Amino acid sequence: MPPSPEPPEAPARRFTDAPPGKATVIPAGVTVEGELSCDESLEVRGRIRGPVSVSGLCHLQPSAWVAGEVTAVDAVIEGELEGPLDAKGKVELRASARVRGDIVAASVALADGCYFEGHIHMVGGPRAQPTSFHEKRAPGSRRS
């Protein structure tokens, strides 16, 4: 008798809800100056001055400050970004986000209350459009 197939995994409501994989963390109190390249996801709680290139999710926590161009597969911004953001997939600006720079992405969601100064270029074709949402979770909470 063939083995029964595994049930499909329930999709995450947000891409940060997915089980955490490998991620590099820049902790609060740490400042990085210069070019930063990461072959996995990156979580920033500290400060970065210089270009950032991430081969996964780039998550700027509320305490994060980045001055420079950010390139990533997906990005969640809760802190401050001063520079352009280029993502192949999704970008989410949460309510605490403060972004000054242009965004290029396939999908962009802006939470009520976020600050954004710049232009958005959606590369997903004619059906792509920005989305807004209300934060319904307490800051820092994750689905278990």
C-alpha cells in the first residue's frame, strides 16, 4: 500500500509568519558601515550605513535604521530606511515604518500609519497594485 501523501502546509498569513529559517541578525546597539551582502535572510535591529544585498527576506525591526540601497527577495520594514528598496517579490511597510526612498517590487502593502516619501514602481504587470492594511497584531507578536 503506497504511503499517504503529507497534508499540505497551511499558507502563512504574512511571509514573516513562516517558520524561521536561517537568518543573520544585526542586533540593537551594533552599527555596520560599508557594503553588507547576505546569502540568507537578514533581520536588522541595529544600524547600517551602506548598501545591503539579501538573498532572502530583509526584515528591518522597529529599532532598525538603514541608510543605503537595499536589495532583497522580500522585505518587511518596521524601522527606518533612507534609500531605495528593490525587491523581487513582496514589500510590506508596517505601521511603524519610516521610508524615504523609491520602492521597486512585484507587490507592495502599506499599513495605515506608516510614513513613506518616494515613488513605487510595481513590476508585476498591469494587475499589480499597492495594498493597504491595518495592523491587527501587537508589535513583535508572531503566529505560533
